Amino acid sequence: MNILVINCGSSSLKYQLIDMDGENAIAKGLVERIGIEGSRVKHETIGKEKQVIEEPMSDHRKALELVMGALVNPEYGAVKSLDEIGAVGHRVVHGGEDFSASVVIDEKVMKAIEKNIELAPLHNPPNIMGIEACQKLLPNIKQVAVFDTAFHQTMSPENYIYAIPYEYYEKHKIRRYGFHGTSHMYITNKTAEILNKNVEDINLITCHLGNGSSISAIKNGKSICTSMGLTPLEGLPMGTRSGNIDPAIVTFLMDKENLNTEEISNVLNKESGVFGISGVSSDFRDIEDAAADGNKRAQLALDIFEENVARFISAYMTEFKSIEDIDAIVFTAGLGENSPETREHIINKLSIFGLEIDENKNNVRGKETIVSSEESSSKVIVVPTDEELMIARDTLKLI
């Protein structure tokens, strides 16, 4: 069966068409600048030349019309007819407390996703647009919602309740939800395969490190704590997000810089993180290059990021009885998969716990590998994430 995976952003759309018989992507692409001048589709059918389709797109429905057209194009398409698509799986960022697993989309599910817009105002609306567009273009095909937050719904109250008046949780559902759940779930299952263990028996600390970053403690295959919170702003400093700061900084800056709520949100979400510290870029590759050229602020940004990752890992070790109970520390996503230096610096900060990198094994990018030494107290593993495949697997299971 072929499953189409859709991931809608506010002005972008990523997609993959996956043949689930062999779990192979047969086509994939990216739609950029939806509703903005210069919109285009970058499409690739595996084994054929990549295509760039430049055409105005007023909304996500028009974007998806172009995607469907690319998939069935006689010259560079992947299928002869849209009838060859068996189902569509959608990434939905915020499911609130309504969803602890993926679900087949119906009217009740749509209302719940709409209700949770207030928890993810930047993410859920484009996710909804993508679902509605697919429902109109593929009316007879089942649609499945896979939530970023669902995997973390196994956390206990002591790990998701904030120390603010409890009534705010009761009235407004203010709590830690966590994100990147599809990625953390995929690498949990994949690491269990690598270590030849049942997923129900695996204990991990998983590090999704990229422009957006989060860390999770996984006990018996389930998320018990994670660094992102009510929104993806909490936790580690990221590409442009501040991560954890003194809450009083918010009101202090609003007063000193005469900022309104939208402006301070923009500062914390789009002008902070390693970009704000370095003044160079939100891309860690650019920052690493600048640091290598002697840029002290770029080096400071890297040092702060690595220090925070090590601090979260060490904090999450308290969720287990001993270091020996932790099967592995797992690195994934753009930076985690592709920066040997970052992994080495982080693990070296944790040497007090007996963790140790093998420099030769660690000299790898984007490849599934155990990179710890034989003497390391727990394994350190690189596992490339595949959120699209995880969404496709959940979709197939549900339909």
C-alpha cells in the first residue's frame, strides 16, 4: 500500500509517498512560499530527475493540487493514478490532552484539533488546512492524524504540572506536553531493534538536536519526561528559540524595550537561541564555521548549547535507578546525526557518569552507529530519525 505523508507549515508543505510493502519512499518533496510571491514545488520521484515547479499558490489546497499533479505526472510522477494512494497521514503538532495516540480523522477529531489551536497558534492552523485540502482532493481516502504530543502523554503529573496555581491547569490545561514525539518514538523503537531488546524493556535518554531541539527520558519504551513544555519554546536553547530563561526577563524586556505580547513572543521564538547569542545564523553549520574562524560569540553559542544538553541528560538520569539501567544515550536529527564534535563535547561533559566516546567510531555523519567506547557505562548511539516513516506506520496500522 502507498501512504502519502503530509507535514504542513504556515507557508510550506513537506510530503513523502511511501510504499509500505518495503517501507521505501517512492517520491518526496517540499512546497515553499505558499501564499507568497515566488512559490514553488521541489519534487523528486526516486530514480528520476528532480523537478522544480514554479507556480503561484494562494493556499494549501492549491499547493496540494500541484503535489497531486506531480505525483501522477506521466514524465516525472510516481504513480499512474491517485487511486494508488491508500491513505494519508498528517503530522499535527498539538493534540493537547485529547490524544495519546494517532487517530483516524473524523468530525470529532477535527473539532478537537481546532480546540487546541490556542495551545499551538502557529502550528495547528496550517495542519488543519492540509487535512481539509486533502479531504476535498481525496474524498474517498482515509486520513490519519499523528500528533507530536501524543508520545509524551505517558508522563506522570510530577513531570508535567507547572508550579503555578493549579487552577490554571484545570481551567486552561497549562501543563508540559512535549513535542518531537514522533521522532522520539521512532528512535526508541529503532534503538530497541539495534540492541535486540523488546521496546517495552528499553531505557533511553533520547536527544533530538537540530534547529528545534528536545531531550526525553524513555523508561520501558515510554516517555516519562521531556524538555519542551506547553509550547516548543521551553527547554534547550535552539536555532532561534530561547529555551529556559528566568520568567521575569519577559516582563522586564517588555517594560525596558516597550514590547507588546506579540513582539516579546517574536523575540523569544525567532530572535533568540544560538542565533541571538552568535549573531551569525540559526544554522549550526554556519555557527561551527564561524567558531572555527575565531568568532568568539559563535563559539559561546555552541558552548552554551552543549552545556545545556549535558545538563538535561544528567538531570534525566535521576529518573532511573542507576547509570547501568540506561541502555543508551541516543543522538538524532540534523545536529545530533551529523556533528561528531557536538556529540563528543556533550559526552565528555558527562564523563563523571562513566560515559565515554570512541573518537574513531564517532567520526560518522547521518549513519546508524554505536559511537561509545567498550568501557562506557552506557552505549552512545547515533540513529537517523524518520518521522515520515513513523507517521506512515501509524497510518497503516490504523486503517
